[in-house]
Amino acid sequence: MRSIWNGAISFGLVSIPVKLMNATESHAVSFRQIHTEDGGRIRYRKVCELEDREVSQAEIGKAYEDADGSMIPITDEDLSHLPIPTARTIEIVAFVPRERIDPLQMGTAYYLAASGAPAAKPYTLLREALGRSDRVAIAKFALRGRERLGMLRVSGDAIVMHGLLWPDEVRTPEGVAPDAGVTVREQELDLADALMDTLGEIDLDDLHDEYREALEEVIAAKAAGEAPPEAPGPAEPGKVLDLMAALESSVRAARESRGGEGTGTAEVRTLERRERPARRTPKETGGKKSTSTAAGKTAAGKTQARKSTSAARKSTAETDEKTAKSAKSAKTAHAAPTAHAAKTAKSAKTAKTAQTAKTAQKTPDRSTARKTAAKATAGNTAGKGAAKKTASSRRRGA
């Protein structure tokens, strides 16, 4: 590549000799102007208005046209003595995050190549520092008669400089955006997302200039004396479709053009994820049914428990009844002599118990109640002893 500028990068006190080379090139097909009647070439000749004659490139210089129309000559020597440090220097003034640079400001790209062996070490230092910090360098430089703003970044093993427009050279987008009040529905956004997912990504190396290729085919056909290929006619204007219908058709067409591979599934998943149905409140019938079922189970459990308890009580009663009958049969012979003694003892016990209860109700003190209960117990014991003595004496008499 041919260098278009030689100078140095000023990085603090470090100076890096570099060459500036165009990083891009145009492949556009260029045309010449001809005379349509005979095909003669149309050329522009540089003619001096005062002498009315054509002049060569060596006789042509620069001048500034004043407001009154007068010309002020400016020579290359005048430009070389401009009081700016960027005439032959790319002066780095700051390092900023790359997100700070608006793509609107970015212009022509240049490669910066190290000029000579002494520049290799500082060049590599600047490149590694930029790569590790993930920032870009903002610099000033002069090129083609004017000072420019530039952005230095790392691309592979090289340093690239993009020419930047000055902030006051970027127009504000006044009147560009549509008027306020336009709303977009959520369903439309979902379809737009689905269309983007369906189109997916692409390798930029696969893109090419189809217009230039078609133009080259036309030139080749004309050169061979053949008729140029016919272009397809313009599509007939159709009806204005609803935005939702247009988006759905676009998604369908994109899936068909890509053979329905992978991206179609992503589109369906996106729509399913976004369109969640609203949560429904549980029906009251279901709740009542569950409650009644639980209540029924509880009642059944209680009934079973009651049946078991009743059966146990019945069994116990039957056992007691059998035991009582056996005891009654065994003591029938001795029942008559002891009947009177049993009645006497029962009467004495009942009287003492009643007296004890009255005394306990009248006396709130616990110690008194305890004494009364002890006396009653002693009385009961004495009654039992008397009854036994009476029964014994009657047996002896008998």
C-alpha cells in the first residue's frame, strides 16, 4: 500500500514515526463522459480566464476567494508554517471508552504503519496498551490542508485511525423522527422480534455488491454486441396491508427462504414465551369439593372411633356382669347374716361423707378441709370395724 502521509504519533513524551495509508478502497464502476452523437470523449480543460488559454498542472496554485471576489494566494510554504503542532504529528489528546464515539462522526479509515525499525517498540507498546484498556485514543492531525479529528483503535496487529467529524459538523435530527402519538402494540413488537430471530445472523464476507455485478454483465453484453439482460418489471402496487399481517407474512417468507432450519423454531419459542396466558382464579366449586371430602373423611374417622369405643365398653360391661354373677353365686350362702351389717356400714359411710362435704364447703381453708377429710376417713374406718364386729358376733350366735 502506498503511504499518503508521513509523520509521527505523539504519545506523551513518546514519539512514534508512522506512515498513513488508506484502509479502504472503492470498487464502484466509473464512467467517462462522451458526446452522444459521435461517441467522442468529453474532457475538461483548465483555462485561465485572463489569458484565455489552457494551463498545465504545474501552473496551478491555491487561493482564497474573499467576500468581494478578490483572490488571496496561499502557497504550500504558507501552509507549512501554520502555528499548529499537528502539521506532521498525530497528537493524542485523550483516551475514552469506544461507546463514547457516535458512529455518525466516523469517516475515512487509515492504517498506521510503523516507519522504520526504531518505531517498532513504541508502536507495539501503544497497540498493547489500547487493546488491554479497551479504550480508543482521540487525536488531532492535519491532512490535505486542514486539521482533523481522529480515533485510534486496534485491529488485529495494526493500529487503525478513523477520521472523525468535529462535533459541530454533525447535524441534529430535527424533523426526522415521526410526530409523537404513535403507539406500537406488544404483539407487533413480538412479531418484529420473531422476524429478527428468523433472519438471524450472517457472515459479512458472504455479502457482495449485486448492483455492480449486474452492471458488469450489461457492459460485457454490450461489448459482445448482444442485447443486455432484461431487468424484471416493477412489482405491481398491492393493497395496503395491516402491519400485523405484513409482519406475519415477512416471518413466513423468511422461514421459507431459509428452509425452516433452526430459526423457525426460535420464532415459535419467542412467541410462546412472550404471550403468557393470564393466571386464572381457582373455581369455588373445586374448593368446596375438597373441603367436603376432607370433612367426610374426618366424620368417618370419628364414627369409626366411636364404634370402637362402644364395642370396648360393651365388652367390659359384659365381663363385669359375668364376674358379678359369679361373686353373687359364691356368696349367696353368706348374704343373709351380713345383710344388716352391710346396710349399717353403708349408712354410716354415707352420713360421714355428707358431713365431710358440708364441712369442706363451709371451710375455705385447705388445712381445715384436710383435717375434716381425715376425720371422715377415720370415722369410715371405725364404722367398717363395728360392722365387722357385729357380723362376727352374729356368726358366733348362730
